[in-house]
Amino acid sequence: MMERIADIQQHIRKRLSEIDDLKERKAARELLLEGLLPVFHLMEQRYLDLEHQIRREIEIPNEKYAVYMTVIRKEDYDPINGTLYPVSSERTEQKKEREPRREEPEPRREER
């Protein structure tokens, strides 16, 4: 912040030295260095304060949304455990075991 103000001040001083008329240079110096520079400083400070306020309002604690994942066997899953949640509920439902499909042999064609 102060670096920017110092850069502005240095730039103003450099440009003031280019003014040949001493009365005009003095008036410009008073206006720019003593009037406008404090306004720049105040605005810079207000923007920083606003930025800090916004960051404080939207700051989310790191531990608030932490996600941990693991893989366990279905038999080891306990639905009353408050720390484990299945990725999809279909994975925890007991499925009826289906009998394996029997492939029926294709009818034989008689060769002529």
C-alpha cells in the first residue's frame, strides 16, 4: 500500500519539476502533494479495510468441509456409525442373489 503511495508521490514530484513557472509549480504542489495525496492514502486504506472485512465474512474454516474417503467391505459397514456414509445407498442394500443364467444350447441343425 505505502509503496503505491510512494510511487505516486515520486511521480508527482518528477512531473512538478517539469513545470517552469514557479508560482504554477507551487500551486500544483500544494494541490497534488498536500491535497490529493492524502485522499489517495485514505482511499487505499478504505479499500484494504473493505477487502479484509469481506475476507472475514466469507472465510470458511478448513475443517468445516473436509471430506475423507475410504473403502471398506460391505460386511464391515455399520449404518449407525455417524462417521461413515456410503457414496451411493444402492451399495449398502442387500440384493437378492440371482440364480446364474443357464445358457440353453442352440438347437442342432441337421446336416443334409
